[in-house]
Amino acid sequence: QRRLVESGGGLVQAGGSLRLSCAASAGVDSITAMAWYRQVPWKARELVAIISSGGSVDYSDSVKGRFTISRDNADTVTLQMNNLKPEDTGTYYCNADFGRQGEYWGKGTLVTVSS
């Protein structure tokens, strides 16, 4: 059964760094893209960064130059977040597109950036 498990959230002061990781439990060979989304209360979930199976990456304008997404191996995606700002606060969700097998989400990990 496919599952995504996030880790690495926490509390950090503005200007600090955090590293989020997401591990897929099965079916990793069929993954076409992995991504990180962020959600805050009363707002829609927004795309933060995405990486394709070919290595192409894209970022939201708000995090360009500060965040880096990477796939360390076939089943893990990481998000290195530097120079964090209070507006980066939110629950971060890992997402993976397994092609015909569909799209899966992790349960989320909370990131809190204090000013």
C-alpha cells in the first residue's frame, strides 16, 4: 500500500533553516513527480515546490532562492528551507503522482516560524 510519511517540521526563528523529508513506502518506480504543498487555516493548499522524475524543478515565487527541493533517491524527496520567514508558517504536505495509480498525500508536518 502506498503511503507518504513526512518528517522534519518544527519551530524555528525567522532567518533559520529546516529540512523536510518525505518517504514513499511502495510503488516508487511509477512516481512521475513529487511535490511539497503548504496550507494555512482558511486558505487553499498551495504548491511550494515540485520535482519531476526527470529532475526538473519549479518553485512558487514566494520561496524561490530560499527553498530547494531534491530527490535523494527513488523513494525520498526533501525540501531544504533556508532564510525562513513568518509567512512560511503552515502545514507542509508531501504529494506524489504515481501516474495511473493516482495521486497520494502525506498527513502533513507543521512548520512554525517565529518573528
